[in-house]
Amino acid sequence: MTKPKLTHEKMKKMALKRPGVKKEYKALKDEFDLIEEMIKARTKAGKTQEQVAKKMKTSTSVIGRLESSGKHSPSIDTLRRYAKALGCELKIKFVQHHNQT
């Protein structure tokens, strides 16, 4: 009998059951969301990291760092240049929480 595969989603679900992991994950949610949006936009534009790097006049490793979590918080200018390289425009907005007064 074969064991069921441990997918990324299953592993994430298991890890998030641990209070410390869940707290840290929530603290990084905005960064994860930004990275996900960046990768989605690049994929939708049909561009590789190499193509984006050339448009931004930088290296593929810089794009890789932009699209990975944790150690790098890109400036607004860098995000604008990334968006422009994809044929997009950067929009930033504040969204009111529904339970706030």
C-alpha cells in the first residue's frame, strides 16, 4: 500500500495547527500576499524572471530575491519598475477592516 503524498498544502495545514507557526505565518501574511501577486502578474504577462530582469536592467538573482519571502522588502520604486517591466502599473491601497470604527 502506498502512502498518500504530502503536498505543500497538506504540510502547510499541519504546520498552521501549531500556535507558534500560525502566529508567525500571520505576521508575514502581507509579504506572502505581495510575493504571490508579483508571481501571478509575471505569469499572466508570460514573462520569465530573466525577461523581467533584462527589462529592469538587473540580474535574474535580484528578481528571484524579490519573488522570495523573508529577507528583502522591496522599495516602492523597485515595485514600480517590476510592474512596468510586466506592462502593469503598481497600485497600492489601504482597505478599511469591516470590524473597525
